[in-house]
Amino acid sequence: MPGQRQKRDFLALPDFSRDELEAVLDLARRMKRGEYREMPFAGRTLGMIFTKSSTRTRVSFEVGAVQLGGHPIFLSARDIQLGRGEPIRDTARVLSRYVDALMIRTFAHSDVAELAHFSTIPVINGLTDLLHPCQVMADLMTVRENFDDDLSSLAVAWIGDGNNVANSWLNASFRFGFELRLACPEGYGPDAEILERARGSASVRVTDDPYEAVRGASVVNTDVWASMGQEEEHGQRARAFGRFQVDDALMKAAAGGAIFLHCLPAHRGEEVTEAVLEGPRSRIFDQAENRLHVQKAILATVVANGEGE
Ligand code: CP
Ligand code: NVA
């Protein structure tokens, strides 16, 4: 329709330009400081579809929607007809008639892309098997709080599984151009296409040596060895990932003043030791808090798109 604005989805970090991502991070900081009092979600409703468990994502989106003046609805896939086989495309078109934005956490990334394609309202990715963009936005906010607003001069290490969070870090290095080294066991590397794209605009290295990855890095990141949906592979993964634990010795090999990040939930004694998780370099609870601020900023950005013009 003439004059109609394209709706904005946030399925992956590259859906937004670098300037837009920086604007979201700036807005999130203003929100955290209490400098933002607007209610862009007033009278609006956020539908939140979950086919996987969640503590942080569910609660931070729910609280965030309320703080922006809106109303969230938690939709467990177990309870809605989607879980009984109603097609995603029908769910998308029905929910678009009721709510003003959707957040979804599920398995296949293609399901989220289909939901977004058939929805007439913004869709936000709250984690798929491929990506976890809201998490990495919170991680970037935490990194900015500890270092510099300009993320491009950063060196970041990822230790362990080349999973959804790792892939979103690759997307972040694609957009911001910072150096990223991933130490993954053979066969557990990141998505090949996402890796290639990131290599086009940033220095990205994949190694099987955690010490090589952390050398000079100011940020050391890890995540669970078996993600949601991979529970049955836990034994096999624990054997493959034995050398990929973040402990004090590995943190010492990173840059002086390096911080430790983990999206949580964490498995103490597996991917990270208790001492690192609870130690002075750990920023895990700031990271968790920042989910709230950054997601509010994303919500405000996608719902306000095209308004006031
Ligand atoms: N980090 C994260 O997404 O946590 P939840 O699984 O609790 O939402
Ligand atoms: N990689 C983890 C992240 C959990 C927030 C998973 O997908 O289970």
C-alpha cells in the first residue's frame, strides 16, 4: 500500500544496521539509567510463544512489556494449537489480528522466519537452534559498560560449542568489525555460512586451542556444552568438550582486566568452574539484567517504526 511502512522484525543481528544496533544499545543504557519515561507499548500487547524452557527471556520480556505500558501474554506451545500441529502460517495470521508484536523461542530457525513472513506485526527472535540475538545484544551492552562504546577495537574469545549464542557473536562481529576467536572441538564449530559472512568484515579465527583463543582477549565467553534439545548428546559432548572449560588458568591467559560472560543457565564444573563464575571477572548477573533493558529498547524500536512521520 502506498505510504505503508515495512514492519521491522528482529530475527538476527544483521536485520539492523550498525547504526541501528548502536541506537538500540544507547536507548537501552538510557532505560537502565531511568532517563527514558516514554510508554511506546501503551495499550499494546506482546504475544510470547515458547516451545523451550526459559527463565531470563520469559521474565525480562514480560516485565519489559509492562514497563513500556503494554501487556504480555505467555503462550506455551504445549497449550496453544501450534503444539497440536496448527500450521505456523495460520498461527501467524491469527495472532497478527490480536497482538501488536510477537516474541518466539523455538527449535528450527526456519519456523521463526516463517512466523515473521506470515505475520503483519514485528517478530522478535527469543532463541532458536541457530541464533540468540537478544542475548548477544545484552552481552554487547555489558561489554560497553566495561570497556568502550566503540566495539570495533575489541578482541573477544568464545570457548566451547559453536552454538546459537556463538553464531550471534559472529553476527555481531560482522556488524561491528571486532576480532573474534572461537575455540571449538572438532565437529562442533559454528554455522559455516554465518562464519564466512563474518570473515568478510572482521578478523575471525576458529581454533581447537582455548589458550590461543583467549590470548589478548578482553572478553571471554562460554555456554553450556549441550543446548536445549541436545540433552541426549550430553555424555558424548562432555567427552569432546573436556579441554574447553573456562577456569582461572584460562582467564589468566586472557588480557589483563578481561571479563567473563555466560548467558546462563551455567553448569558449574563443566564449561566453567565455580571460581570463574563467582569470581571478580564475572559479569554474568549484569548480563542477565541487561536482557531487560536491551529487549525493551528493541521492542520500542520495532513498535515505533514508521510512527510520527
Ligand atoms: N540466557 C537465556 O536466554 O536464559 P533463559 O533460557 O532462562 O531465557
Ligand atoms: N545455547 C543455550 C542457550 C540457553 C540460553 C541453549 O540453546 O540451550
